[in-house]
Amino acid sequence: MPLNSTPAGVQPSREPERLDESDVAAAPVPESAAIQSRYGRTPTRRVRDRRILWGLGGIFVLVLGAWVLWTGLDGASTQIEARDIGYTIIDEHSVSVTFEVALPVNRTASCAVQALNASYSVVGWKIIDLPPSTLYNRSFTELLRTTDLSNTGLIYQCWLT
């Protein structure tokens, strides 16, 4: 058999054709319906995906709106602000604490006042009931009895009653 001959029934191979740059920019060949179905690119799938995305977007907007309303309305609730003004250590077993409270008009509240020693242990504690008033900011001075010499006296917490 000659070197360049091919066996019977087999076509001779040709060298691959080279593509010009103009051939590369040619329009893509449309895929068959079977290939599109195999890879999930059917028109019904696109419609379903679009509906799912719109649904998820709607749920996100509803949750965000509910959160904004909840935090906005919660911020409008009545709040109490208390701050320490000062303290005076009277003797080994008592301290005077002065504090200011800002609370809604005509509302009652309670505040916990404490005295601490040098190691920050509580050596005195008292809960004070604040009567209603027409003033928003009010100042109070309370005398606390202590079990040991206190280093400081301060307001711990206030709440509406």
C-alpha cells in the first residue's frame, strides 16, 4: 500500500480549516428545543424563574417595610432618661445621691439608687417611687443607708410604673 493511501471505506483526512476574524463574529447558531430542554432553558422555566424573583423581591419589600414601621413606632414609645448629678458621703453608713430624671408628664416611675465601695461592690441600695408631675425634667436627692463606707452613689436604673 502506498504511504499516502487510505484504507477502503475511510475518507482521507483533511487539515482543519483556519477561520478568519470575520468568521468568528458570525451570528450564533440557535440551539434545538431538545438541547434547551436538557439544560433548563425552556420558555416556561424563564417565566417561572421571573415569577419567583418577583415574589422574593415582594417578600423582601414587605419584611423591610414591617421592620421600618416596627422600629419607627418603637422609637416613639415613652422613654426615661436619668443622669447622676452628684453624691455626698455623709458618714460611714450613709450617702446622699442627687440625680435628674426626664420622664413623660403626669407619669409615675421608679428608680433604683445604689452606693458602691472602693472595690465596686454594692453597699447600699434603694428603690424610689417618683410621683407624677407636670414637669418633664425633675431633680431628686435621696439618702441611702450603707453597710460599709461608700466611695460613690449613683442612679442604677429607672422605669415607668
